[in-house]
Amino acid sequence: MTKIRISDAARYLGVSDDTVRRWVDQGTLAHELDPSNRKVIDGLVLAEFAKTQAHPAPDPSGVAGSARNRFVGLVTEVISDTVMSQVELQCGPFRVVSLLSTEAVRELGLEPGSVAVAVVKATNVIVETP
């Protein structure tokens, strides 16, 4: 099983190294010692912990749908021409970019600072490993 160093776990969880060390010291996050006597976290333990720590922003749309990948965030940039627009959202640590009609951007009132939900339903998702 994968063993993950404290600094890498912090990066994956979006917190500081000190926060992960505090969780380990408090017993909130289980750890092991590697052959060099450094604290490491089992990958499966970290994955389960990450799920318990995930607190996505509530979806303000109130729409029921089949897509499970819903990212609530702030519009950070809108670039439009007469027909098409590029809308960029910051959804937590993730940047999501969408291309849509300029008419839709106007109808939805999308502008920097507005709250929006990026809904992703894809039949082709690529997963890579380091």
C-alpha cells in the first residue's frame, strides 16, 4: 500500500504541514513510521480521512440532476465576443473553465464575483498517476 509523507498529505488535503502533524499528534489521523523513522500515512487511511474532511459549498441552484460532479464557486473571469464566452470559476482549490454562448452568459448574469455552479457529466474522464 502507498505510504504518504506528511508534506505530501498536506498538499493533497489543501492544508499546512503543521495541520497534518497536529492531526497525527492528536490521534485524529493514524500514522506509521517508515524505515527512516519518519511519520507516514497509509494511502487508504488518508483517502478515507480526505472524504470526511471534504465540505463543499452548498449548491445554491436547488436543481436536482443526475450529474454528481457539481462544483460551487465564484466567477473570476468572463471573456466574451459576440457569439461565445469563456467563463472561469474558482471552486475551492480548483479552477474550472467553461465555454458557452455569450447569450447564456447574459441570461445567467455571469460576471466576476458572482456565484455559479459548474456541473460536469462526462463519459470520458482521464485518470493519471505520477
